[in-house]
Amino acid sequence: MLFIGLTGSIATGKSTVSSILSSPPHSLPIIDADILARKVVEPGTSGYRAIVKYFGPDILVPVSESMPADGPDGKGRPLNRPALGRRVFGNSEERKRDREVLNNIVHPAVRREVYRSIFRSYVKGHWAVVLDVPLLFESGWDRLSGVVMVVAVRDPEVQMRRLRQRDRHLSKEDAQNRVLSQTDVRLKAKRCEARGKGKGVVIWNDGSKEELQANVDAALAEIRKGSPPWWNWLCLLVPPVGVAAGAWVYWQNIRANKRWKEMELDEKSKL
Ligand SMILES: CC(C)(COP(=O)(O)OP(=O)(O)OC[C@H]1O[C@@H](n2cnc3c(N)ncnc32)[C@H](O)[C@@H]1O)[C@@H](O)C(=O)NCCC(=O)NCCS
Ligand SMILES: Nc1ncnc2c1ncn2[C@@H]1O[C@H](COP(=O)(O)OP(=O)(O)OP(=O)(O)O)[C@@H](O)[C@H]1O
């Protein structure tokens, strides 16, 4: 089974692309890290308790007529996500430290859920599964991905406009802090291209949704050529072949990451 790692930066169009990939004719299973990241911090979970312990009760939905102090089902009040977002998004040292604390609580729990979902897709015999992970490179999921797909925009203004149109509750400063909390999407696109032909695909999304659909369809047709049905059946029916193919992908990705690090150091030394 091929792992397609889907990433980008905030509001560049990952969810739009993932809904194209999950719809006919592609109909691929999607493992959405953002959804899993919400599930593992629901009231009553150990992730929720760890967050409240560190960040305090100010990051919970306030008590009101419709929100009792111990939450609607007695497990605690849900997280106030915009308030928590204000504590962790941004470039100051304090925000970076708090973001790291939050990541260290949420990411291991998300990782376990992703493995479970991958297993479910594998036993159903899907030829590919999409790992929709905003922090794909940062959290190392790129190493498992046979193909990485980065959804990017060339113009930062397009990203900011779409973000503010979609999340109207965000002030300009909140929106800027969220964009700044992530690696620049053009850099992610460069890293994706550096993986080489057939292993990294950049979907540029400055144009219309129709253009986006056409770009995704064309990219999928190419990916399908590199992963024909007979190969998937072989990997499924002869598990050692599947394991060897997975190990090969992993090793190639480790090498690609090493090359990327060297390129980065090279560029820095030229400055
Ligand atoms: C801080 C939280 C509560 C804000 O929630 P909110 O509903 O307002 O935003 P949402 O979760 O939709 O995130 C919006 C976008 O911000 C980006 N983002 C989210 N978390 C992070 C992070 N830790 N670092 C950088 N960017 C992030 C992603 O592109 C995401 O799609 C939430 O983002 C969170 O719990 N983040 C930590 C978990 C995480 O890293 N999730 C990303 C996938 S594992
Ligand atoms: N080509 C496009 N033309 C116009 N609007 C678009 C286009 N692509 C995406 N959008 C819109 O931009 C907004 C952001 O897109 P989307 O939610 O897919 O981004 P995302 O990368 O998943 O964001 P996040 O990281 O915040 O989850 C949405 O409102 C979406 O409908």
C-alpha cells in the first residue's frame, strides 16, 4: 500500500485537496491528523488532562448557562481552541516553548491513532492511503511516504486572504501568528521537489478550484502509473515483499532527508 503524505501550510488548500482525493473517481482513504489531534484531547482523555494541567483552566470554554463547570457530560469543559491557539501560535520564545509542550502531549497520541488507521486501510486492500498531516516533515511522517504531495501557493497574500475569509473570528494578528508558526510553504515545496521525480509532487493552488481539481487529477494519474494494481496485490498477498518495499521507501527517504539537510547547510554557508 502506497502512503501519500499530504501537507502544505495553513489555508493553502490541504483539506480541499484531501476532499478531492477521497471523492470518486479516486476514493482514497484519508487519515487526517487534525481530526485525530482533536479526538485525542477530548474531555476525559489523558491528553486533555495533561493540557489542562500545564495551561490551566483559562484555555477551557468559559462556564455559562449552557456550559456547566464540569462540562456537558461531567468529563470537563471542552478546550477553547482559539484561546489555546493564542497561547501557542507565534514566534516569541514563550509561544515556541508552549507550542513544543502542546506538541509533546498531542503528537505521540496522534501517532498511535495514525498507525491504527493505516492498519485498517491495509486490511481493506486499498492501493494507497493519504496521510493528511500539516506537520508532515516536522513530525517525520515523510519518511514513511512513498510520495509526498505539498499543496502550496506562490503568493503569500492569497494564503492570508483565504485564511481570513475562512476563519472570520481570527484577527489580522492572529492570522499572521498562525502563518508564522509554520515553515514557509514555498520552502516545503522546494523540499518536496528535492525528493525527486515520482516521489515529490507540488500542487500549486493560486488559481481557481477547477484548476486545482485538474492538477490533482493529473498528479494522481502519474502516481497510479508508478504503483500498478499487480504490484499492490503482490505486496498484499506476499507480506515479505510488502515489508521489503516499505523498508526500501524508508531508506530512500532517509537519504533524501540527508541530501536536503546538506543542501540547507550549503545555502546557509553561502549567506
Ligand atoms: C492550538 C490548537 C488547539 C488550535 O486549534 P484550532 O481549532 O484553532 O486550529 P486547527 O487545529 O484547525 O489548526 C489550524 C492549522 O494550524 C496549524 N497547526 C496546528 N497545530 C500546529 C502546531 N502545533 N504547529 C504549527 N502549526 C500548527 C495546522 O495547519 C492546522 O491545520 C490546535 O491547532 C492544536 O491542538 N494544535 C496542536 C496539535 C497539532 O500539532 N496539530 C497538527 C496536526 S498533528
Ligand atoms: N483554488 C481555490 N480557490 C478559492 N478558494 C480556495 C481554493 N483552494 C482552497 N480554497 C479555500 O481556501 C480556504 C482554505 O483551504 P483549506 O481549508 O483546504 O486549506 P488547509 O490547507 O486545509 O487549511 P488548514 O491548514 O487551516 O486546515 C478554504 O475556505 C477553501 O475553500
